[in-house]
Amino acid sequence: MIDVFLLLGSNLGNRKLFLDRAIDSISAQVAPVVKASGVYETQSWGKTDEPDYLNQVLLLKTDMPAKVLLHKVLAIEQELGRVREERWGSRVIDIDILFYGDTIIDEPDLKIPHPQLHNRRFTLEPLVELTPDLLHPVLRKNMLQLKTELSDSLIVKKVYF
């Protein structure tokens, strides 16, 4: 079984409900969630005039091929009402594959590890909560090191429900 880390994000509607629905769909259609980070509220990254996001990282264990996993999470996004209108635009749900074990994939429609994760506080905060010692297979640094080296100054705060 392969350790897979997914990042969930939502900044429209009932954001927490969309995260919860995504978790339910992922558990039913992909693999059970082994571990989930807390939920973090984050300023919008990339397009700063958007509403704040809720973000959460999940750990799954699966033997599903990476491409199949990608198609499943894209289908879940669509089922939950995701509409792709503009890059970094607001969305009810976003599901990114951060890591697929220590596999490196560089294809036009799939890049693993996620190419921006080391630049984003909203990704590294929940990743460090779950797995500070996880080694980035390309950068050869663990998540805690990457978080320490961040220049991203967006506010990311853990929220409790």
C-alpha cells in the first residue's frame, strides 16, 4: 500500500461541509482516511481578492495507480460542484495530490510531488502537523525543514469546529 497525501481546500459556501463531504467521498471511492490534519483557515494564495480558504491534509493508503487516483479526485470535485473557470479562482472544493509515496511523476496532467507545495504555508502547516519528518523525494528535505525555509507570509491559522 502506498502512502498518499491529499490537500483539500474550499472557499465558497459552507466550507467545512464541503471538506467533510470530500472526506466522505474519498473514503468511499478511493480509500479510507488513515489520518487527517486539523482544519486551517488561510488567506487566498495566487488571487488575493478571493475569500479565505479552509484547508486540510489527508493521509490515505492505497494501491490505486496515481492516474486512476487523479481521475477519482477530479470526479469527486465535480460531484461536489466544482466549476473550473479561472486559475486560482474561488471553488467549493479543491483536491490536490501532494505525494504518492516517494514516486516522482512529471506528466502534462499530473505532477507529483505537487510542484508548489514547498512554497505554500497553507500546505506545509497541515503536512507538518501530520508528518514533520516526511522527506520530499525531489528536494530531499523534510516537511519541517521546508516550513522553516518558507518565504510565504500568508496567515494560516488552525480553526476548531
